[in-house]
Amino acid sequence: MNSKSSAESVNYAYNQVATSSNRPEVKSREHKFREEDQYYLPGKSLCIAPLPKTISREDLTRFLHQFGPIKRERFGRNSLWIEYHDSAPVNTLMSKSNWFPNEKLCLRKIKKNRENSGFDKGKKANNIANKTQEEEDPISYDRIKGIIETEVTFDSQLAALLNTIQLTEFELMTRYDVICTHLNEIFRSVFPECRTYRFGSTVAGLSFKESDLDIYMYVGQIGLPPSCRRPDIPPCMLTLTIFKRVRRIMYSMKSVFSNIISIPKAKTPIIKFRYIPTNVSCDISFKNGLGIYKSNFLRYCASRDPRLRPLMLLIKYWARHFGISGIGRISSYGLVCLIIFYLQQESVGLLPSLLDLQRTCVPHIINGWQVNFNENTVLPPISNSSSIAELFHNFFFFYATFHFNSCVICLLDGKTYTAVDFAQIDKLPDYMDRYKSCVMENSAKKLDVNKPLCLQDPIELNQNTAAITSDRALIAFQHCCVFSADICAAAKVNNYENVLKTLFSTVPPQLIPTKTKRKTKFKSTIRADRFLHAGLPDDFETRTDISNKEQYKKDNWYFIIFNLIRDIFEMIFKLQVEILLDQETKQQKVEVLSDVHTRSHQKITFHCTGNKCVWYNRKKNNRTLLDVQLSLLEKEAIMSDKVMEQLNDEANNIKLDFICTLEKVDNPVAVIIMLNDEDSQNHIFRQFECFVNSWIPKIIEKTLLHMLQFKKTYSQLLYHKKP
């Protein structure tokens, strides 16, 4: 298949209806609808409230039936709930509200069920209403696979996918383009020189449905206080001043802005908000306009050949689907840069280096970097005739075995460098002179090459666009490349038929969580210290039948601690404790833990199970026990008995099942306690772990102190313990 036919078959033209809503403020009694909201399927349902005054219910129903088959509908006092068989009618209706000449439809798309409960819970309800309510992912593969899997060939599957996931020209025009114009009108009352610009994926033509809009706002000098016009003002002070004024306006215009979140201390300070008139999430920055020029470069690359935009969108969707792009992973911008670098390789030859495009124009410098390039540069004709499927396959093959360690990926010239090359900047090529000058002026502005993935920004040459990518994220990326390359290789023999269905319907083995042995949840050490003499018989010092008194003291202390921990579990936590002298084979179970056992075994294991949650409601049973003859162990045991009397049947629903291993330490004398969860309820074991962590050391210390004070052996201690 040649490149032309491949590109023409993938009709990703903007011929769809917008999926967004034009959502005016609806002063309806939303809490009355919460029950209905839970029974109408999100994505396929909407609510009209209040009902239009000039249109009868019959005419309204007849109008709504024109958009597609209706599964069910229900009128309320002043509302209509309607569910279609698919999401297309909902998306069409939400694209605008002025369907009638003199009447607007107040439409609300049904959210996830869990986001619609609790509207009548006072202040909590108000907080919920103010939180960002995200729709279900409209382009998740599970939601759209029915459209893709009806096709067989790669090109038809790709066309179906792209026509479903990408933001169309109509949506850009009706939902996104109007925002910058409106922001200019709003903020010029404060900043007369204000100008706003779109950048990011919406400019590059690589955005998905419901994409956020990235905006750069130039505020100028007029409108800023005199103190902010000085050239030596710290950037953070200028940012805070701008943020304060912009936020004040946003908060005063509740019909235009919602969900306002300012992040002034980020590397690129931004204000996040939702633009209500067209229901678009936006990020606005004031730092510099370099993002605009970077977006122009991405747009040029995507439009250089008809195959490239579909390819880039497909790879972006692939990364999104497998969860390897996003916060802490590979950023969307970084991923597109990786795609461009692959396409710049001599073996591919579909994109020139940025350097080739910059050589033929007069440099336009911003913050020390050349931001312009000549889109009309005469380049050698493209000889690569690979199909999109083959380019898709080769992208995975290229990065599956790519050596990222100590490698700097450079889009400026389409080459790789080593970290050592950037450590000796004088050895870098002459066309990186601007980078060299930047570093010589301030060594702190060096490119950060000591990251798992170093991807040099094509314009800001001292920026690593993948600096936030962790080792784990990079490994996952390469695992997915290997997995995807194998699937593509298997499908290649049939001209990549059904490869997208197979790829997006299968989970890479490396991403499937493995069932590993549970880790130790709790580990603590109980030291003997001053309590080594606790529990010794009264005549210990005068007895002549003990040949090694030092060893006897140690063995006695181990015996007390092992039994004391067992009694804490049984008497206070009301657990069933099974003693295992050989935990590996689960053999040698004993009922009584004697001094013979504690002397002859370095480790002893308890298998503990229980279904009583006795660590709650103890405070109301905490009556002062004045009997000084009772140790803390016995007092806590009495309290647990009282709690047990008050427990109802519901308290038996918990499940604790864990292994406790006690290990002797000789120098200094101590016992190590290790708890491993076996088959407990997760939240219950976490609660239990917290109480064990605080209670066991305290109870042991107070009980041993009691034994020393009253000169008790361990057998004399437990008056309260039942036979």
C-alpha cells in the first residue's frame, strides 16, 4: 500500500457533530432528581430541567425522538429524564441549547452515579457541587470498541477510531476558539494590553474529545502596580500579583468560570478553571509564550505528510489506553516528541530536524532561544512509502530496544548524545551555541541529563521535557512497545487486519499485577534493658541449682515475653491463637507454651484469627480500676470483656487472619515481632496494625514494671486469666 492510498483511506476529516454541552446555569431543584439520576445510564442519558414553557410535552417528546431510538423516558413535575440506546443523540443535543427560536433547552448530561448522590446533605452537598465533576471517559476503548470492531482492515479500523476520538474542527470552532476572544474582552478591563493565545494539542491538531485547552495570556505592563514594572522584580512576586488580580475577576463571574484552582508555585505557574459557556477545562499560564512556538512546530510535523497526524493520534491513544502517558509518566508533549524523533531518523526520513528548518530564516529570539522556523524550507522529496500500519509497527520496534540510559535525545538535529557530551559543553556542535551561552551565564540552567529519560526540548534546549518520567514509567513504556511490536508482527502476515482490536483488547503481561507474597506489615523490637530481672523467683540470688544465672535470666525473659504477647492477642484482642513451633511445615502445634519450648526454639510462630473488633468503644468502658494488684494486661483484658458484652452480631463481620513470628535476639537481649497478613480484610488489618503498634510495647513495658514492683512471676501475674 502506498502512502497516498493509506492516507486517503483514513478519513479523519472533521465531519462529526460536537460532543460537548453548552451548559447554562440551571436554577432547578437538582436534589429532587438524585434518585432518577442513579437509574439512567451515564453517557446515554440526559435531563431537561426546567421544562421549556412555550413547548408542550408532546412536541418536546416528538422533537427528541428525531435524534435516535429512545430506550425510556420519564416526566417529573418540571423535568424530563430520557435515555437513548447509544450516546450519539446525547452528544448531538448537548452541542447547543438553542434548538428553538425563542426557547432554550436546559440540558444536563447524566454523570456517574456516585457523583450524583448527596445533594441534600447541607454543607457537604455544596462542597460536592463545587468539585470538578468529570464525565466518564468518552473515548475509553470499552465505550467505543463496538464502532471499531465492526471493521476488519487496519485502515477502516483506524478511520473508525479517529472519527470517534478526535476533536473536530466544528468543536474547535464552537467550543474552543471562542474562549480566547471572550477572555480578552473580560481581562482587558484590568490589563488593557491583554492578549490570549491557544497552544498545545488543540493548535497542533492532536487533541482528543474533551481535551483541556492550554492558554497563554500576555498581560503587558499597563494595569500592573508600579512595583511590578521594575526590571528587577522577582518572577514569583510578579506571578502572585497577576494571579491575585485574575482570580478576583474569575471569582466574580460565576456564570463564566468554575472549579478555579491556582498553582502559582509550579515550574510553569497556571490557573485551572472550567469555562462554563462551552464546558471546557482550561489551563492558563502567564510565564512566557514559548509553548505557542513549540505547538507550531508540532503542528508542522503533524501536517508534513498525510500519514503523520493519524499516526500521532493513534500512538497517543495507545499510550493513553495502556496508562503510560500522563502525570508522573511520559507527558503528552514528551510522547509526541518521541514520535517526531523516530520520524526524523534517516531510516524513516519523514521529518526533517528543526535545525534544517531554522537555517533558512532570520532568527526570532525569545528568552535566548530561537523560536521560529521556515515552514517553506525546500526539503528532499519523501521516499518512504510505508503505510500507517507499518510506521505504527516500526515505532514500537524502534523504542522496544532503544537504549535510554545515559542517552540524550535531541530533536534539534535528530541525533542522540551521551550524558558525557553534555558534561563537556565545549565539545557540543556549534549549532548549540545558544545552549552553551545559557549554561555559561548560569550553570544551574544545565540540561538535566540525570533522569531515566532525557528528551531535550527542541526550542528550550536546557529543558528535559521528560524530566518527570520515572524509571518505572519508562520500563512500562518499553514493555508495552515490546508487547505491541509482537502483536503487530503477528498481524503483518494478514496486512495488519484486526490488529487494533487485538492490541486494545489485550493487556500486556507485564502490566498484569502479580500475586506476590504479602509483605511484613509490622515489625518491632522489644528490648529487655532494665526489665531483664522481671519475673525471677524470690530466691533467685541464693539458689544453687542454677549453674548459669545469666542464661537463666535471658531464658526467663524470653519465656515471659513470648507468653505475654500470646496473652495480649488472646485476652485483649480476643483472637484464637495457634502455636506453631515449626512454621514452615505447620507442624509441632502445642497448647501451652512452656519454658522448654522457648529455650529450645529461636523462633516461635502464632497463627492468629479473629472476628471481634474490640479496639472500638473502649473509652466509655475505661472506668478507673483502683486495684493496684492488677497489671495493665489484666486491666485491658477486663475492658475487652466489657466491650465483648456490648458487641452485636454485626461486629462479627470482620476478618483477621495473620501470622505473628517472634524471634529471639541475644546481644542485646530482645525479641523481634513480625506480623504478616494472611487473609484479613485489608482495612481491618490496617486498623489492627495501628493498635498493635501502639499497644503492645506499652502493655509489655507496664506489665513488666508491675512484675518488678510487686515481685511477681508470670504464673502469679494472671489472676484474671480464665482456665
